[in-house]
Amino acid sequence: MSEQPTPDHPNALSADVVDLIAAVAEALDIPLPATNDADERTYHRLLERRASTVSIALAALLKLRIAGLGDDAEWIRTRVAELPVTYAVFVPVQERGAG
């Protein structure tokens, strides 16, 4: 993943920090919805729920200030897996005819 901090790279992120950041990015990276109202509402509800999941994990991490970031990353991924994309996703016009 990432280099561990060393005298040559003292500011390098640890693998656990990189994994936690990746889990946050993955949780919030959901495809845009199709352009109908129902899919847009579902998209916004899903993004809100996933953001809440991430917020809970980060708030707990900041409050407790303990090691174990890998556990936090796994917790985020487990909770996000329970919140799958269930709406029709946006497909750009140029891609609609391809396939």
C-alpha cells in the first residue's frame, strides 16, 4: 500500500492510515443516479447513510485515539456492504448505444 515512515520518508502514511482513507473514499464513491426523481432520491438517501457510517467511524476514532485503524476500515467496509447501490445509474448519452 504505502511506505512506512522511515528516516528518509518521515511523513509517509502507514498502511493502516492509507487503508482507512481508502475505505472512506470507497464508501462515498457511488455512481450518479439515472435522471428520474425516484433514483435521485434513492441516491441521496444512500449517500447520506454512507456518509453517516463514515462519520460515526471517524468520530469514534478521534474520540478514542487508539490504534487499530485496520479494524475501523473493515468496520466501514462491512457497514457499507449493507448499503448497496439499488437505483438505476446514470449512463452518458454516448455510452447508451454502445454494447
